[in-house]
Amino acid sequence: MRQLGGTELKRLHRSWRRKDSFRLALLLEDVQSPFNVGSIMRTAAALSVSELYVVGRTAAPNSPKAQKTALGTGRYLTWSTHEDVATAIRAVRDEGYLVVGLELADEAEPLAALDLRRDVCVVLGNEDRGLSATCLNLCDAVGYVPQTGRVGSLNVAAAAAVACYEVRRQGWASAGADGPAAD
């Protein structure tokens, strides 16, 4: 076994990209650490996020610290800023997305149990407080990442990566994608 070279890697990613049939967006509500925002941006670029909605006191995606952590992947993303979550969610819905909050909440379902085989916008909240009550009430669905360890929650950037992958995984599964196609 050997690592893939540049051309092989591009072919592999292109074969999976062809299996994507749904759009994915992220909404960040008060994610204050520019390092978390930069990490989320890198994941977003890797998993073909269509749009990043930046709300409230979220660190600016073009800040030097976010850009450093994103390692130049910000050029593959578009984002818009919104003063409040209600305005942002209205914009998300106007674009045709299902709004799915990611939060450890009493009525939340395991993320894998939600039907995410459509255009989805995953909403992520503040590092300490999570999603606001207003935001939770505006979501179409709320999911969480089941955890079996002794730690009760994930870093917001790690949670974003898991959520983005789950949305893509469900899309690939519905398309019958069981592996990369030969080019």
C-alpha cells in the first residue's frame, strides 16, 4: 500500500464529488474563536460547503487567525454576514435549505437518525453556550452527535466536521455510492 500522488488524489476526490447531489451550507451563530472558524472553513472547503452564514459575534472568516488556520481554503468558500440569527435563517430558507441545528438538547435526535438527503444547512453555536433559544426554535430539526466517552461534548469545529461528513455520507448512500468510480 502507498499514499496517493497528486493526480490520483484529484481523481479520487473528483469521483466522490460527482456523487454529490445535495447542497450543504453552514450557519455559525456566535462562534467566537477565529481558530474554530478557520478549522470549520477548512472542513467546509473539503466537503463542498456551498455557503457559510456568519451570525452575530462570530469571528470574521477573513481575520488573520481564521485565515491562518484555514490554510488558504477560504478562497473556495463564499460567506455572508448577518446581524441576527432570525435574519440569517430567513436567508437560508430563501435559498431552499432545511435548517438543522446541532445541539445537545432535550428533543434533539441522533444526527444519523435525521433524514439529511436534501439541501441542508447545519447550524453551529457558541463554544460555551451552544445555540441560542431563538435559534433552536427556528430550526426545522435538531440533531446531536452521540458520544460514548467520558467527555460530554465536542469542540465546535470537530462537531462541524462530523455533521458535514454525515450529511455527505447520507447523500452518497442515497445515490448508491459505495466507493470511488474508476475514471
